[in-house]
Amino acid sequence: MLVHIKELFPENGKNVIGKFAYPAFNTMNLETTLGIISAAEEMNTPVILETSEGAIKYAGLETLYEIMATLAVKAKVPIALHMDHGKNAEQLKRGIELGYSSVMIDHSGLSFEENVRDTKAMVEFAHNEGAWVQGEIGRMRGSEDWVSVSDEEALLTDPSEAKRFFEATGVDTLASSVGTIHGIIKMSGKVQAHVDIERIQKIREAVPNVPLVLHGASGVPDDVIEKAIQAGIAIINIDTELRIGFTHELRVFLASHPDEVDPRKYLNPAIEGVKQVAMKKLKSFKTQNLIKS
Ligand code: 13P
């Protein structure tokens, strides 16, 4: 069933914080969406489906929204829709009007004052339409579609700045920079991600009433994820590992079926690849069997 993201977080997320984290899985096409929803149904848990600006550029805002919403309505578990890393305020507004219940405005690359100004304006628009807004404070390493920040520029989130940002903007969920890295780069082992658990704890103490979001979580080991959840992370974003699962299974299938030209045949293993990764993450984030019968 398609739900508003706020239904996953009654009482400012007190049901979640310190216990488990909802996954926010990125999708860009029908097959990835099918794999994610199939995993959520098998694990009996709600999930957040999210789309980046790159995914929207690839497939179109309306098309992607319709794919996700159509499948979410039919799903046996609650599914909430979120727009990830929006730089373009007009596109985020169109998404809200279409029916996304949550959008992320990411102006973390601007000055603190500009980030507050733009995020606050988005919160005013979104709340008027009944939608939630995620803001970001601090800057992350790596590249995720249009987000590209060099190591030198990377800026971990200062907990007192997170508090000032939250109080000035009224965001509903908050992304911060705590050492993780966006994208495939860290999977190559060329750069090391270090998750600053103490910093998460301090941010959590500074802003106790907002669900915290961990971006760039592909490749973060399960024991570190567990500590991040205990420290207060309530949503964990995963994109890269889903893409790897999709591509790996597709490659394996085509290598053993070099003459196959029917996408319906070779995309099924790719859907299964996404599903297997998503199920692993749901276990790691401790959300399996969240829905009580
Ligand atoms: P990964 O690239 O680590 O999967 O992170 C995805 C993400 O944070 C999307 O916002």
C-alpha cells in the first residue's frame, strides 16, 4: 500500500530511533522497483522508495512516479515515496504536486545562511501541501548523481550547527555528514569511509526530535550499521549496492546465455539481484517482520 512517510514515524520517530532504521532504496526503473518491493514483501516490512535527480533525468519524473506509485498501491506492505538530493526546487515542487510525500532539498553545498533560506522556503511550500522535507547539513565525500564533493571540501556536520539548522528550517528528517561516502568510489577500496558514531550520537542529542538519515551507506559493514542505529540513525539510504546486485546478476546470466536477446528473460535475474541485496539490507537494518499480523 502507498503511504505517507509520516505514517512510518509516529511520535517523532520514537518507535524507530535506537531500535531499527527504515531503508530508503534508490530506484531508476521498473526492474529495480520490482526487486525492492518483492524484498519488502518477503521480509514483511515497510520501505521508502526514492528517486534522485539523475534517475529522473533518465526516466522522467512522471514516469518514475507512476511506476513506483502503481506498484506501491498493489504492494502488501506500506511503501512511502521520497525525492532524494534535490537541487532543483521547482522539480521538487512538481514532485510534491504529483504525490511524493517527502522530498530532500540538498543545498548543503551553499553557505549555511543560503541552505537555511532555501530549505525553509521548501518546508513552507511542502508543509502547505502536506509533504515532509529532508534537509542536509554538512557535506559528504564522493559522487551521487549531481552531488560531487572533493575530499578537501568535505565537511563533517557540527552538532550545534545541526541544531541551529533544524530550529531555523523545521525540517522533518535530517541528513548529516558523518564520514560515509556516496557512490561506487568507496566500493573500489580506493578511499576509506569511516562512520563517526560519536558524532551521530552528538547530533542526536542536539536534535532529539527529528529522524536522522545516513546517506552513502552502501558497503558499510553490518556491525557499523548496528552501532549507527543505536546512536540514532532512523533512515539509511542505499543505491550503489542495488546497482551492483542488478548488474552482477545480469552479467552472469548473459555470460552463460550469450545468444539471449529477450530483455524479459535477462532482466529477471537482474530483478532477483536487486531483491537479494535489498533483503540483506533489511536484515541488517533490523526491519524484518516489522508488520505484525
Ligand atoms: P550509496 O551510494 O552508498 O548507496 O548511497 C546512496 C545515497 O546515499 C543516496 O542518497
